[in-house]
Amino acid sequence: MTVVEQEAGSVSKVREIVGDPRAVRDAFAQFPSGVAVLAADIDGEKHALVASSFMVGVSLEPCLVAVAVQKASVTWEQISKAGRLGVSIFGKGQGGLTRQLAHKDRAARFEQVAIEVSDGGAVFIDNAALWLDCSISAVSEAGDHWMVLLEAHRLGAGENEPLVWHGSTFRELASPPAVDAA
């Protein structure tokens, strides 16, 4: 793979990144993405997986979305067994909650987190920008990740502006300027 770096609006340097995962990660950090939390309640135990590699609009009929999950994820091993997965697309002010739900201490992940659990075990996080109630449609191998296609059976949009992951940090969208009614 080759990374193209720009200087003053023109391509100035191309460098090989084969075998350099850090360079790939740094380059990919320049692409903004939403922050999704996939969560499920399995036999009374709640599991959450945070992903910035989530894509909506794969298909409208049926309603399909996709996410890339690291093969090494122990959490994915658990929630992939669930009949239904709740996907919460995080919104403004939820960056800290994202870190909590991704914490290595699994017992602390849902402490004081406002959630709703569907009859099918999908877990939804309160105040998200978007919620989807999904089932796994297909899983395929993609290098060191699994490419997971999810079918959304129900969805709902909140009023919270989305949280964005860009440059290896959480960012919030600027509010549109107020329009004076003259």
C-alpha cells in the first residue's frame, strides 16, 4: 500500500507503508467516521463493542449496514452469538462514555449507563444520534478483521448531533448558525 502525503495542496511525497501498521493507522485517522457501539444482553450479561469502522446505507431494501471487527476481539466472539444486536451511533457529549464501554474492565462497562434492552436482547444506549436493532446477515474474512453485514429490523433517530472520530480524537459537529427571522 502507498500513502500519498500532501503539501500546500499538491502531492509532494509518496511512501511505502507495507508492514507499517502505525503508518496505515495514522493515514486512516484522516478520514472522519461516526462512532458506533454494538451491544447485546446475553443471558443477563451485557456486552459492548465500540467501532469507528461502521457504515450505513449498504442497502435500503433490505436495510443493511456494515462494520469491520478485529478478529482478536473477545467481545465480538461473545456478541456474535446474540440473536439481536443493538447499534447506537453516538452523539455529542458521549466521547467519555465510548471509552467506558470499551474499557478492559468488562464489569465496569455499563456502570451508571442509561440503556434500554429489547425483547430480543439488543442493547441501546440512551441519547445516541441513531439506534438500529440488527441481526447478523453475513460475516466474511477481511485480513485481520471480520467484515460483518447486519440487517436492521428497526431504527430510530435521536435529536443529538453525531459524535465524530477524526485524527485519533473525538470531535463534535459545529452547530449551524442561527437564522434571523426578519
